[in-house]
Amino acid sequence: MNKIKVLADNLANQIAAGEVVERPASVIKELVENSIDAGASRIHVEVELGGRRLMRIADNGEGMVRDDAILAFERHATSKISTLDDLAAINTLGFRGEALASIASVAKVELVTKIEGEIAATRVVVEGGRLIDVKDAARDVGTTISVRDLFFNTPARRKFMRSEATENYHIASIVTHYALAHPEIAFTLTNNGREVLAASPAKELRERAFQIFGGGLLDSLLPVSGGRDYVAKVSGFISAPRERRTSKDSQYFFVNQRFVRDKTIAGGLIEGYRSVLPHGVYPVAFLFLDVPVEEIDVNVHPAKTEIRFRRSEAVKDVIAEAVREALSKAGIVPNVSEQTVSSVAPLPEKFDKELVSTGNVDTANDGTIPRSPSVEFVDRSPIIEDQPAFELLTATVSDTEQRLDEISRAFEKAVEIRADTANVGREFPVDAAPKSYAVLPPVNSAEKLAKSVGVESISGAKIRPIAQLHDSFIIAVDDEGLLLIDQHVAHERILFDKFRRKETERPIESQNLLLPETLDLTPAQTEAFQLIEDEIQDLGFGVMRLSGRTVAIKSIPTDLPPAEARNLFAEILDNVEIEKRGNAKSTLRDDIAASLACKAAVKINMKLTPEKMQWLIEGLLTTSSPTTCPHGRPVVLRLSMKDIERGFHRT
């Protein structure tokens, strides 16, 4: 007897539904994409009971004739592609031809559609993959699809659905994404008859962002514009450092107006913010990439939320450059691309002695040497004639350490610095070198020798601070060797234990704000707020709901700086585990305590007195976990005497 059988169409569709229909929000995504592809200028989304009872999407797109309306429920039926070559040039959102068939196999679906010029619309009813009825109906030009009783015939799938509030959160998030991607389309979202989102057609992304997020966020947005031909064009907005989150929920990425979740784009964004935001903190971002269709593959995931770039590293670099340029134009980071990097390549073969000056450095004939008030260039070619390709650069830096780092990075991009051990210790003629002359010998890194510290190794230890490194790390010693302590996360651990101890003993103390802070919540944040509205009062926040999606923060936890109130409140709504909202109070309290500690802790680049350093060390040793911060990062690194002696080859 044969073991291999061809699956029935209905069973095959239900298997496909397991890939396409992950949750109600997946249905909303597929149907909204179809409406956009149909050229709709108005899309209305209606849900009941988190999508379990009803999901209805109505649009004013081009509609379908009767035969197409029936055929649309067949598997692999699509109007978007017809040949194999079409797969290499996909410019629509829906194209796989599986969505409607998969949805109809696990729900009760009604489609009503009409094209321009037809007298009557067509109504098609499909339940559990079976065609039930086809007849005339009444409606304007466009399409309405109603999906009822999702997973009614697959109880195993239905029981894995989350709470109504959780499903509403995901639905609101999906609609928000596509409302941002298409400002020209009017979007409305109603939940159990209550309007969650109403966005009229907008002229540009900034106006649509105002409709969804309100003016508070808009004031912190910086425009992004850049990219390269044949790689990617980048546009959109990013947030100034003051508007930040502790999760990536407020990052919206689109490729050719397709909503995606992509590590390449996220990596480019974070690279652009390098040295601007601390670890574990993320910017708000609305990034749109226009990429040649032949440079991407959108057919790598059934839900089409993932994408593959042919040249992912080039795309990442383009995004980082565009983000860095936006921050530079806002005065947040130095304009390195214009002042140094672009102007140092290529370097002239020889430095002319006329370039030597202690004030401004004049450009050479080819205009390749940048200006800097703190750099002194000296011709060393007669001394190192055995290395004709290597020019020795000597710098006397009187500016800040930050300026030195900028100059160093710029030159490292243009010339590979090679250490010549033969020149180490060589004596140079007095008239050939300035007093500040310094040879750059190779230095072994201590990266492999420094180790994270275990609790037992510092318990009861007498630790003595001796200095600060870059006003960010405390250099200390104990009987075993050298310690490097991150001052921010050390203080963060101290405050976290303090806040968490208070929470278990009594409610967090509050301070009233002189003027309430108003905050416009996103549709997804609105759903989250409904879940934790009662608990948030116990956590030190006094919040009053105003009209629509606007809330007023009247009081905040005592240790929280008032300027951080808006950010922290938004982080609470964004950062709490979605699946645990409303039923994990201890988790929520830990998140609040960690956020409060991070906001109130001393920052990097902050000078500390010896007394303050000693206080931090003593306080750290009394905490529940002195070697790790609340987010799991190390607080202390050790370089033991044995490691130091081994590094100097003394053992």
C-alpha cells in the first residue's frame, strides 16, 4: 500500500494558514496590503474581541469582477505575477496568492466587491475553505472583506491565541505601520466600536507622524535624507538623543514601502548613533529605503515581513552614513564626513615643509589636507627613506581628547598606520623633531587579560579608587590587582536595589509636577495603557486620561528627574513584555525600577571627586549583585597581578 498521498486542497490550505495566519494581526496585514495594491485612498479596519469575533477591512480600491472574486479564494491565485521573471521585479505587497485561501480555510469569510461601471456588487461567502454562496449585493466601488470566528474549525490553533488586549496591541501596531508607509491614504481603526486611530490623507510623512504620535514626538524628529544610486536611497526621520527608548518597538522600517523587520537596517541605524546613545538605549526611527527591485528578495518568508539584500553590508553603510549626516546637521555630532574623512583621501606622497604651522594647517595644492587648529604636520621623509610609502605624522594636541579621537579616526580611514619596530627608540636630530615628538610603537592590548569579576572575588575586599578614565570609568586597586568600574552601571545597580526594596515594602513615593505633562499615545500604546492603568498608579505615576489618545502625567516617582517623565512613561508602555501585560506585576515593577535607576544614575563623561568614587564603590559592595547591572551587563573588570606580570613576560 502506498504511503505517500497528495493532500486534499482544504488540508493543504490549513497547513499554509499555519504559516501565513499567525494571529489576527496577520490577517489584518494581508488584507490591508491587498487594499493598498488595489489603489485604495481610504481603508477602514474594524475589529471585535481582538479579532476573534470579527475583522473587517473596507476600502475604495478598484474592486473585482465576479469571476475574479470567486477565483481569488483559490490557492496560488494572484493578479500580481504571471511569469518567473516577475519574481525578480516584484513591486506590489501581496503576490503569493495564498493569503485569502489560507484565511478562508480557518475562518468564515465574506467578500463584497464592485468595480467602476458595474450595476451591482458581488458577494462571496466561504467557510472553512468551502464556497457557500455567490450573489449580487449593494456597495460602492471597492472591496469589503469580513473575517469571522477565526480558527473556528482548528481548536488547537484557537487556544494558542493570546488575550484580547494583546491581540489588539498587535493589530494596532500593524495598522500604524501601514499608515506611516502610506501618508496619502486615509486610515481608520475601530476596536469594539471605539475609534483607536483616525488619520486623514497627509501630504508627507511628518504630517502623518503628527496624526499618529502627536506634537511631543514631532519636535524631537530629525529628517534623514541620503543614500547612493544602485544601493539604496534613505529617507524618513530619526529622533534626537533626548527622545529615546529601551526597546526597538518605536522603530519602523520600510523597503519600497513594504513594512519589514530587518537586522541590516537596524544595524545601520545603531551604527549611525554610535557614541551618541549608551548601550541598551534605542532611538525612535521611521526609515524608508528605496532599493532597486533586482537588489532585494522579498520572497523569503510567507508573511513577507523579512527581506534579503543582495549587498547587505553596503546597505548598512548607506543607512549609517545617512543617520550620521542627520545628526551632524542637527549639531549633535561633528561633521566628520565634510571636515576630515572626505578631504584626507588621497594623502599626498610627501608632506611639504611649508605645511608646518602651529595655527591653521593650510591645504596643499590638491586641497587634500584638512584644517585643524591643534595638529602639527612635520616632514620626516629624510629619516625614513627606507619606507618610501610611509609618512610619519606627528601631532601635538592641545584640544580636548574628543577632538583627538575625531582626527585620529579620520586619518585611520585614509592611511593604514604601520608600526616600524626598527624605529622604536631611534634618536632623531633636534632640529628635525618638535619637543612634543612621540614615536608610536606597537602596544599589546590587554583585552584578553581583563576579565569580568565574580561576586566572591570582591566580597569583603578593600577597594581603593585612584583615578577616573575619560570621566566614565573608575580605576581602582585591591590586593589582587587593578579594577575598572563603570560608574554609570555601578550607580544604576545601587539605585535599582534601593527602588526595588521600596516597592516590596510600600508604594513608590510620588512628586507632583508643577505643570502636568501631556503625552499623545500611539494606538499600540493606548492598548497597553488600558492593561496597566490601575497598576501604574502604584508605581509612582499619577496619570489622567484626556480626550482620544492623550493622557496627562500629573505626578511621577520621587527619584525621577521631571525632564525624563515622558520618556520613561513611553518606555513602560513599549518595553514591558507584551505577552505578560496585565498579569505579571513583579516583572513590571522590575522594569520600572531598572528604568528609574538608569535615569537617575550618574552618567558617563561626568567628573567625580575621590569621595564620590569611594562612596560608589562602598555602595556597590552592599548590593544584591555588585558585579552586574539590572540589564545584565558587567559592572567591574579585573586585571590581576598575575595577568599583568604575564603580559610583561615576567612569568
